[in-house]
Amino acid sequence: MNESKVAVIGGGIVGLATLLELARMGLQPVLFEAHGIASGVSGASLAGITRHLAGEPDEVSFVMESAARWKSLAFEFTTTLGLDIELDQHGHIALVEATSDQEAQGAVSQRETAVREERARGLDVDMLDKKDVLRLLPAVNAAAFVAASWCPGDAKLNALVACRAMLAAAIRLGATVHCEERVVGLESGWTVRTTKRSVHTDAIVLATGPWTSELLQLTAVDLPSMRPKRAQCCVTEPLPNMIGPLVSSAHANLDTGYTQLHQTRHGEILFNTVIPTETRVAADGEFVLSTDHQFLVRSAARLLELFPALEQARVLRSWAGIEAWTSDRRFLIGEIPGRPGLFVAAGDSGLGFVRAPLIGVIVAELVTRRPTRFDLTAYSPARATLSAA
């Protein structure tokens, strides 16, 4: 498909990674973004490059390879663009929380099983006792968790800089980008109609997260398994270094606390929560991104239970983003059944950043009809799409 034009819709991390890999293959990829680059959940992400607990055990090799690709990309972006995406490999502590002895026993057993399965697939991960946790994370409240697991090779990065670097690298290789252009039509052939222009392409990639279902309906395809979830994030003022690793919570009830936190190179502490309720939609069809004050208060209270030393820390900003979740928590990657030339890469279920570099490679291979090394059966859009025609 040399000299062909491929349209990528969506300026988040998955769309940008796909744009970059298509440009590497010598195509003429063009990206359309309704707002600005990383204006959705990618720009709101904590961007944990976590392989531990990043999906089902059979996905370990996928996330391990994608995380390794982040390392090579970080080196590439620094040497060719002068952009440091702040990829820091400080490890990942996943706390196990429980409110009763019975709950604790079951939660610890479940985590031990996950650790064994991941280790069997080559991931360096292990269980920690409280003494080890306190050695790695002295500021944590020992009474707030019952056990933890530890993956020393997991990392974190700066989400906004990483998206900017992906964009710059793709443009450097010949990609074209149009922001503030909402797609209003997708016509077989394929033609993309936006609020400003019509462009004929040989293929289209929808990397549009929670907006994917809406866009597929333009081609008479329903996507019943995709649902939006609202993540709320906060950042504190810069503080002395107190949290080295990325920290995640394993409590089943997300409404009582955070899902993930880490301290940046510059001292700010980022933490986020996921609201497991219906996502609000405005009259114009856009998602409502205003933050929920009461949920913020509950989340901050839970954070203080874990890190009492943060009691005097000021929260500088809070924001929300919309994640796209599938019913089985697996990405949709591939060509839409009955719509040749129309591809989808969406449904991150909160884990898009760690997977994005490899998804970009795979989608570029699919678009150019090249073989891919991965069995994509579990990610096939055929499991989730229904033709409405």
C-alpha cells in the first residue's frame, strides 16, 4: 500500500502511536482530532507503564513487549527530537486492601495466584510482606493494607510530553495532522468528511476511545460492548520526595478510593479514581467532564488513610477524562467485519498507555496487510460489533 493515504481518527496516545508507525512504513497518514492532541483521557492519564495486573495472564507477553518498546521510544525521542518523556523505572507496588479477615484471606489468595501466573510467563513480580513494603514505601500507613505485590521493572512517564513526542516524530516522517475537526461522515471507499473538508483515503483507523461507538454508527455498525467510564484525577503541589514507586490499589470498591498514584520528577503527586456510574452526556452529545466535588473529597480521604503525611498537601487541580471499557476488558484491534478498510483500535479499559506502542505497530501491519506475530483472536472486533445494515 505504498503511496496510499490512511486516515487515523483520534489524537490520543493510541491514535498517535498508530500514526507514527504508519508514517514509518512510508504511507501518507493523516490524523483528524475533534479537539486538540491528548485532549481526552490520554492527556488526563497518570501514564503508568505497568505490566503487573495489566489484564489477563495471557496478555503478559503483549504488555511486556509494549513496555520494552516504550524504552526504545524514550531513547529515540530524546536523541532525535530533544524531548524527554520522563520515563522512570521505579517499580510498581500494588496494595491489597480489605475490611475484614475473611475478605483479606480471599484477596491475598487471589493476588498470589495472579503473581504465580505472571511469573510463569516471564514477568519479574513477587509478593511482599509489610516489612518489605515499608522499606520501599516508608510513607505508607501500615494499617491501611494487608499485603502487596511488587514489580520492580514497571515504570511511569509524562503523558503530555509523550503524546507531544509521538506527534512530533510522526510529523517528522511525513504525517499530516488536523485538529479542531470533528468527523461527521464516513463513506465507503473510504471518504472522511469533517466539519472543514472531505478526504478520500484507502483505509480508516478509529482510535477514538469512548467516541468509537458513535463513529461506527455512521457506517451502520453497532458496538454494544463498549461503554464509557469516567476517571477523575488530581495533582498536588510539589512536595519533597516521599513516593518512589507507582502505587495502585486493589480494593474491589473503587468508589471508596483511588486506583493509582505516583509522584512526578518535579514532586507533584498525581492520583486518580474511576467512577463506576453512568457517564453524563451534555445536550450536544459531548461527555460532561466537570469534576465531582463529593467524590473528590471521598477519594482524598482514602488517600490520606494510606499516606497520612499528605494531610497538609494542597490539591492544585482536578480534572476528568472518559475511558472506553469493553465488557471483557480487552482492546478491540482489527478490521470491522463487513467493512473492509475500516479498522478500530479502542477499548483500553484504563490500560491504553502501556499497550499503545505495540498496538500502533500491529494496526499498521493490519492496514498494510502485513503478517503480525500476535494472535489477535481475543481482540477481534468481530466479538463485539453488530452490523445494523
